[in-house]
Amino acid sequence: MITSFLDRLTEGGSPWSVWLRQTLAIMGLETKKSFLGRRLIAVYFLALAPVAVLVIRIMVPLRPEELGTPGEAGMVFAVVFQTFVLRFSVFFGCMSIFTNLFRREVMEKTLHFYLLSPVKREVLVVGKYFSGLIASLVFFVGSTIACFLLVYVPYGNKFMEDFFLEGVGTQQLLTYASVTTMACVGYGAVFLLIGLYFRNPIFPAGLLLGWETINFLLPSFLQKISVVHYLQSLCPVPLPLGPLAIITEPTSAWVSVPGFLGLTILVILASALQVSRLEVTYGAD
Amino acid sequence: MTDQDKIVVDNVSKFYGEVLGVNRVCLSIPPGITSLVGPNGAGKTTLLNLICGLLRPTKGKISVLGQTVNEPDLLYRKLGYCSQFDAFPRGLTGLELIYGYLKVYGLSDREAHQMAWSALETVNLTDAANRRVHAYSKGMRQRVKLAQAISHRPQVLILDEPLNGLDPMARAEVIALFQRLAADGAHVLISSHILHEVDMISDRVILINNGYVVAEGNIRGVRDEMDEHPMQIMVRCDRPAAVAAKAFEQDHAVEVKMHEDGQGLMIRTRSADQFYLMLNRIVLDCNLNVEAVAPADDDVYSVYQYLIGTDGGRL
């Protein structure tokens, strides 16, 4: 058998170190694409819009009775987080980022540069997924943290110190950040798969959005087949869902987090399977 | 030579739905320069993409130096492909493009930088290494694609229309590079429509039309097997009439055309070997003064015209 220059990469060593290097290299190439480009204007808007609203709220002086109590502010944040951030901002942001990881390269006819590299297709999927994940975390976890801090800024430095250093502020902040992270992990995997199976991801994404939106009206066992159910279970402040909601026991974090991550891995494997069958037929796209 | 040293295409067909890409292709390609020739839409790019694993055959099997094309992590260690796609990832310079993908191959920073620079040197593109690829001319883009294909020093180099867009100087340099790689034992498989260059550089040709391989092998060998098209031989000598007279005494001569200046003739013969023997005898017996003898239609262009013709489409 003829050996090639690159064969020595795996000679006598574990392939994992090569796969890790390759994953990091793919992430390196993808990073620039993940943060720059006109396509990302909508993502920047989704991430920065709530921050901008809260900055404006700080800049407009309010009377104490208009400001409300910190508890009310926490409730407002919980509502905004679970309705706008999770169901809209992160959802559409992840859709834009993850469905385009492969589709954009097919449209730009550059995917063959990766497909012609001595890289396992599974490694390619993982590298691209992580690059999308890093971008979505920077956008949306950053936005969540900024919003949570900005909600409490009008109550002054003394309150901020007490709330974050001695109260539940830091714990709530970390919980919200973790829920946003989970949202990016879960929606990211789902949209990566959708982007690979559908030429136009709008239709399946619309179906998914509808499913996630009416989730609280569905029977308990169907509620558990959704991303948002698990994310809401983890939120520190539960929201009233209205008279039509079917109340389902929240899934414990010890079950929901590993289960969620397990499902995410399965979805990423399904994406890898699709990429392993991928053919370059740019003309047909 | 075993299959471990060849590109083997075993009864491969590819259909795009109802549309035929290639059909029942069987090839065994040894090291050296092999050219794939055929009209537009003949199936050249489909065949190259199948060999590179970018497409999957509907039927049949392909192996490259014993390696199945279904394992890209192993296949592309040995294979470099310069595709016809003229698109590049946005925002990258020539150096970043090659360096970035060499990193994806698993090389260290230092190795990737060294090899990227070396590949750019090979194609004479170091002056533009730090310019964005999108600002390159067509010829420079062609060269950076070539640099990317050879950057990891593959044993098999597959090139889809690599001479397109190159100026004559760059073309000569690139051809010299192919010849160097082939001399070092590499497989160089080229799809091209520039027939005189194909003829000049190829050890073998594969003629493809409408998805079928119509001929393959050494071009002279292919020509020799085309009995239905008598070989044309040009002879420049002082007494062409004597040669013509002797030629018509033989069964193999089909047609003779005298040159207008009376200093040569063009003969069509079914057996070039018999004609050359006869010519030797005439030279000895009649003291014929021969200035030149050359086959006139055993090049790729002629074979192409005979087998595919103008009906095959535009080159």
C-alpha cells in the first residue's frame, strides 16, 4: 500500500488528537463567518434589541412608583425571557446561524473545500456545530446576561451589590445563562439537521415554532416532546400560562439536562449521517 | 502493477434521476498523465467527481490506490482535486485559504504555513499570497486552486479543466509541473478541451461521449485500433510519384494525394507498418531522397474527430 505524506498524522497515535485538531481548525475557519456578514444583521438585531430597550429604560428617568419593585422587575424579565428571548430571539437566531452552516456553503459553492479534505464527515459536522454554538452563545448568552443586569440597574448600586453578592441575583443570572446555553445547544442541533434535510428551512422551522408555541396547550406527554418544555422547567421564575394551559409536572434538572444533551447528540449524529451521504451537486441547488 | 497502484473504476454508472451522467465505465488508470477528453456534457466532470467521492455511483465501485472513495479521511490524504468550481470562501487571502485547509487536514501551524507557502511558490503566486482571493484574476484563481490541490503533496492529482484562464506562460509552467509530478510517480488525471496540449502532455487519453467511454489508452494505440479510419501519413520526398505508384501496388493503400509543389504526398493506408516497410524498400531500391515522414492523424484531435466528431458537441 502506498503511504502518503499525511498518513504519518495518525501513525502510532490516537486518532482523537487528530480529530480534535481538525475540529479546532474547522472552528477557526468558521469563526469569522459566524460573526461577520450581512446575513447576520438579523441575528445582531435579535440579540441586541432587548438590550437596547433596557438601555433606553435606564436613560429615561422614572418616578419610583413607575419603576416598580425589584420583584416586579424580576417577573418582567422572566416574562420577556420565556416569551421573547427563548421562543423568538434564540429560536430565530439559532435558525439563522445553524441552518446556514452547510446551506450557505452550498449556495456559495464552497462546501467542496471541506468535502475534499481528509476529514471524517462526522468531525466536519461537530466542528461546524461548535462554531455555530460559540457564535450563538456569544450573541444570546451575552444578551441574556446584559439584559438581566440592566433590569436591576435602575435600583442603584447598593441594591445591585446586595442582590448579586448576598441575594439570589448571581444564582438567577447563572440559571438564565445556563437555560439560554441549553436553548442554543438544543435549537442549534435541531436547526443544523433541518438545514441539511430541507432546501428551504422556513417551512419546517415554522412548524417547529408552532409546536413550541402551542406546547402548553398540549397533553403532558406531548409537551415533553419539545425543547421549550425542558427549558421552562429550568427557569428560576415560573410563569402563569393562563386558563387554557394543561399543567404538566416540570421535569427535574437531573433528568432534563442529561436527557436534553443525549437527544442533542442523537440529532447531531443524524446530521452527521446526512453529511456522510452528501453529494456535491451545486447545479441542482 | 496491482490495484493498490491504480485508480480503478469498475463498471460505474451514475444517473441523476432519469438523466444519464456516465454509464458502465470501466477504467484502470496507472501512474502518469491521463487526459479525459470529450465534448461539453459528455460526463467528464461527473466521472472526476465520482473518482473524488463528491458523487456516489448509482452502480459500480471505485478505488483510488486501493482506497475506497467512501472514506474521505483516508482518500484525501492521497488525492488532491482542483475542481472546476470557481468559488472561494469569503474574505480569505490565498495564503489563508491554503493554510486554513491544511490545518483542517490536521497539520500543525508551522507545517501548514510551510506547506502553504511552498504550494504558492510552486504555482508562482507568492507575490499575491496576502491578497484576498476574490480580488484575484481568473488565472490567479486557477493557480490558487491548483496550489490548494497539491499543497498536501498527494499521490493522485485530479484536475478539471486546469488550463482554463491561464496565459500561455502560466500554462507552460503548469504543464511542466504536471510532467514533474508524473515523473515522480504521481497519477495526474486531467480533464481538458485544449486538445493540442492534451496531445503534448498525456501518456494516455480517455475519450468520453454521452456518458460512455468510447476509447482509452495510449493515443497511438487507440489510433492503431481504429481500422475503419485509414491512417494518414505525410511523406516529403523528391519523387512522390514513385512512392504513389508503389503504394497502389499494395492492398493497404486507400488514397494518395500529391502535394501541389510536387515534393510530397499524403497517403491513407490501412496498415501504417506495411507502408513504412514499403517506403524503406523504395528508399533502398530507388535511392529516394526522403526529407520527412510523419503521421498526420494519430493525435488526440484526429482521434477525437473520428470517434466523437462534430456531432459530439462543442469541445
